[in-house]
Amino acid sequence: MLPKVKKKGARIKKVLSTCDGVLEVRGEGLLIGIVLEHPDAVHVQELLQDRGVLVNAATDSVIRIAPALTVSDAQISKFLSVFTKVMQEVSYV
């Protein structure tokens, strides 16, 4: 795996694992699955899409992201910011 891809993936997984409503973050490199505590994946996908972030609701409780290998640090920061805010909105905590 390319070192930059591994580093970017590790950054994303580290932040996602601290988000409200996230049970587990798994995957390698930039192919990442985000397991939600509740079956809200489609709703989360819609909220993210409304904010300009495209993800895939792989199952009722898993969000899949697969950004391009050339994704910039600024794009990653935007995704993490938007995802964190959306998860705070839908969190049952």
C-alpha cells in the first residue's frame, strides 16, 4: 500500500472512531467501513449528501467511504468535519 494512502486512512479512522454514534471503524487504506450504533446509515447518507459529501450506505448500520487515492488533506478535513457534525445531530446519546 502506498505510504500516503496508509497515512490518510489512519487519520480518517482515528477521527471517525471518536465520533458520537460510531461503534467501529474498519478497513484498509482509504476503503473504510463505519459501523454505526443504530441502523441509521441511509439517513446519515442523506444528511451527508445534503451537505455535499458522498458516501454509501452499505447496510442499515454501515457507511462505506472510498475516496480517490489522490484525495487532499483539505478534502479529508471537510469530510471529517461534516461527518462529525452529522453524527452529533443523529446521536442518541
